[in-house]
Amino acid sequence: MLRAALLMLLIAALPARAEDIVAALSQDRVSISTSFDGSEILIFGAIKRDKPQPIGTEMAIVVTVQGPREDVTVRRKDRRFGIWVNVEAVEVTGAPSFYAVASSIPLRNALSPVSDARWRVTTPTALRGPTMMASVARSNPEAIEAMIRVRSASGAYVTAENSVELRDDTLFSTTIALPSDLTEGDYRTRIFLTRDGEVVDSYSTSIFVQKVGLERLIYTLAHERPLIYGLLSLAIAIAAGWGASAIFRWVRI
Amino acid sequence: MQIYLPIAEVSVNAFLLLGLGGMVGVLSGMFGVGGGFLMTPLLFMIGIPPAVAVATEANQIVASSFSGVLAHLRRRTVDLRMGMVLLVGGLVGAALGVQVFNILRDLGQVDLLVKLCYVLFLGVVGGLMFIESLNAIRRARAAGPVQRTERRQRGWVHALPFKMKFRTSGLYISVIPPLMVGFFVGILAAIMGVGGGFIMVPAMIYLLGMPTKVVVGTSLFQIIFVTGFATLLHATTNYTVDMVLAVLLLIGGVVGAQVGTRIGVRMKAEQLRILLALMVLLVCGKLAADLLIEPAELYSVGTGGAH
């Protein structure tokens, strides 16, 4: 019985071996320098096949990029004493700071609900990741929905269907735009090859985002030597104030 | 030219910041106000996180008031003794204000508090200034004999103990009222990211009875230390002072202030005050509308909520 089941599984898994994703990124590290204004990452690759591809199935490529997880607070406003104030706060642990999904065909066709739940691909399912408290999602679904809405509006969560270009069912490419207000950390990038909504192969890599140069220096100083940083800020302010006064006096004479 | 701010963690146009600094600088040069009450809401509007806007603005005010106080020191229009008394109250107030700010930030109500403070103070100050300058213009039109206002009667302020002599101001009053004024302005400086000149100047004239010529210099003197202290507290407890943002605002601000001073000289005092009053009321109205009108999005998402 068990052996038969294993054999069935093996047979079912066999076609998966027939197609592999070979992929690369235009850059695997993003440096936030003073002039940083967002970045576009080109993700491209090909499908390697040992034999002709199965006929009569719909193939799709889905690409996801996920920023570092962080704890966020979702607050709801309501009218109190005639003004709109924050009345309710929900702590959401481990929400990605950035999440983008791109696909070659509409996600509804590219991914069955079961595969989506298993691989956590679309934004709502990705948010209910292992580190996020599932209880929040159950007890407060509006808060999660609102977070997706707010972050989609600000460009932090992106769903771009039909944005993956697929040529001859073999070559694919897409660009993911990283916004200018990026947080530092590892951006996990996944590529899925699906047939009729089932994941055939997946590929995973990381984009490393880090502040560099002056940005790095100031950020580190502010967090590790806050007193020196504060005094330095004051010194700059005093010097600028004195300089302006001196120049003004010189100009008047 | 986009520039990435290391602490605010947003990318903004450097020229926009220089322009904002310059514009507010012109106004502060014209009217003799710090301009913090205009700059902080403007920074909110361009997407700087409120906590960073408030802390960084405090840092910027240090620069503009230092520049101003040097000019006043040369003209000997700073009452250092009064400044020190105001300062003692101010430092205590600023320390308390930063604590209140942190508690409310954890509760998610800091936006509300800052906005309510703005609406209240801008509304009152703008309204009073508008009425007063309108009356002044009407009097000037009537061209009647200018009525000299009598010196205020010695009120409750002069009945308090711990009297002290303030030679530059020509006053012999209790230290309690200046301490209270300093304390109150210190709280405002920490919470609102403003110098508090627009509260302090009227309080010094009408409450303490100081001569107008020493009021601005003394107020600036005290503001340097209180906002400096608030900057340090924000930098060490919240890590929210953005040096790059401060420098950009500073450059625009100091240049704008020089231009503004020259424009201000050519305009009549009443016209200046009525313009300032209208501007104050405009900012107040905008902030009040935000609180009163139902927002399009009821939810907001903040990172690193409770600490």
C-alpha cells in the first residue's frame, strides 16, 4: 500500500524533473547611496527541458520578491468627540516591508488555490507566512486587508499580472521596481514554473539591500553613538547659524 | 535631484527641501518668527515621518535662532538674566515634553496631539493677531490722534514672591512667571517641533511686561538652548534627528531669512502682521479640516509600533 503510494508520487513527480528553471538577476545587491531613488531589478532566465514540453497544458511563470519582515501596527481611525482619532491598534508581527508578485498570465490561472496556499505566493497568503500570527488574520481580517490596501497604494505591495514576458515558452524576463523608501535587508526572490496551476519547479535567490557610504555612516552613528550624533547635529546647526550671520554682516559692509 | 534621507528612510527631491527651507526662511525673516510652525506641517505633507519631522525641525531652529541672536547680541537687545530664568523652566518643560511625546507615540496618538496643539495655538494666535492688525489698520485709516496705551496696572504677576532684578528689561518681578512661561514653551518645543516664539513673544510683552525691543532677542536666546536640548533628547531616545534633512533645510532657511529681512523692511508693520495672521489661520484651517473631515482611508500602518 505504502509502496504503491510512493510509486504513484514518484510518477506524479517525474514530469517535474523534466523542466528546470535557470535564472539570473541583473544585480544581486542594491546599495542605498545618497542619490538612491529606487531601483529596477531585471529578473530573467530560461526553462531547461530534457524532452518536449507536455501538450495541452497552460504554462506560467510567477516571480515574487519579498522584503525583510518587520513588526507593524495597523491603526483604525474613528470619530470621537467630532474629530477623527486612532481608536484601535492591531500588532502585526512579521509583515514583509515589500512584496511584489509578477506573472506571465493572470494569477487566477497561473496558480491553483492549493498551490498558492502551499507556496504562499499571492500577497494575502504570503502575509500569513509562518512568522506572522495566524490568529491576527483570523481575529482581525479587516486589519490585514487594510494593511494590504494601504501598502498597495504606497507601492510597497505590488501585484503585476501579465508582466512576465515569456518567449517560445522558454525564455522569460520581468522587471521588479524597488521603491525609493527601501528598508535594508535580504529581499528573497522566488521564481515558479507552473502548469495548469500546479508548481512544476521553483528557484530561489536573494537580493541584498544595504545602505552604503555617507548613509551608512550617519545611520550607524545615530543609532550607536546617539549623544555624539546629537551634539554633532547641534554643532552643524550652530556653525550654519554663525556662518549665515557672518556672511550677512560681510555682505552689508 | 533625489536624495535619500538616512534616518527618515525616504527619498525626496533636494531642491524641494531647499525651496521649502528658503520659503519658510523668507517668511521668518519678514515676520521675525522661527517658522517651525509652518515647516513641521509642510514636512508631514511631503511624507517625512512625523517623529523625524519634529526632531529635525528642532535642530534646524537652533541654527536660525543662533543666527538671529548674534545680531541681537551686537545690538545689546538680549536680557541674558531673564533668558537664563526662562531657560531653566524651558529645559524642564522640554524634558517633560519628550516623555509625553514618547508615551503618546506608543499609544498611536502623537499625530493627534501634535495636530490638536497646532490647531489650538495657531487658531488663537492667528485670530488675535488678525483682529489686532485689522484694528491697527483701521486706526491708521481714521488718522485720528494716536491713543497711547497706558502702562498696564501692576497685577497678580507683581504680587508673587522670589523677586529678582532684570536690569536690561528694567524689571523687578518674581521669577515664577518667567519660569512658568519657559516651562510651557519647553513642552511645546518638544511636542510640536517649534521654537515657541509665537507664544513666548506675546507672553513676555503682555504677561511679564518686558520692553518690546528686548523681547525678540531674549526669546531667541532661550529658544536656542531649549530646542538644542530637545534635539539631543530626540536624538538619544528616539534616534529621529535626520542630519541630511536638517542641513538641506538649513541652507535654504538661512539664505531665505536674509532675503525675507530685506522684503520685511519695505513693508508696513500692520500689513506684515495681517499677512502673517492669514498664513497662520490658513495652516490652522488645513490641519483642522484633516481632523474634522472623514479620511478616505480609515486605517494607517506604522512600523516598529511599541518599544
